[in-house]
Amino acid sequence: MNISEGKDQETNLLRDMIDFMARALVDYPENVEVKELAGGMTSIIELKVAKTDVGKVIGRYGVTADAMRMLLSSAGTKIRKRAVLDIID
């Protein structure tokens, strides 16, 4: 395994982490889609859920979304990569 393969696995872990959290929160886990737009030092993780589940992922006053973003940011810091969560409605 070379260094770039290791980095790909690490960013896959970030995507999988968001996927796992979102599926645990929603009523329709089969509709959860997580995509990654990878850049040099920044990855944008796009989360798309069923329209009826958007509120569950965002949470009251955005608290759930903020918590997911904080966990993603913390995990990204560990692998020295900036990660941003974008929730698509």
C-alpha cells in the first residue's frame, strides 16, 4: 500500500462515519446517500436523505448537524485533512 492509497482509505472512513450516523438517525436508511468531493487538503462530504428525514439529520436549531460536523472535523484533523459536511435537501 502506498501513501495515496492510505489517504484514500482514511477519507473513505470519514464518508463511512457520516453514512453510519445518518442511517442511525433517519426513518428511511435506504435513501441515505453520501458522496465525497475530494480536493487536495479538503474533502466535502455531501449527505442526501429522504425529504421527510432532513429535519432528523439537521435536528432542532441545527444541533444534530453541528455535532456531526464537529465529529467529522475532529476525525479529519486526525488524518490531517479538512472535512466539511454539506447536507443536501
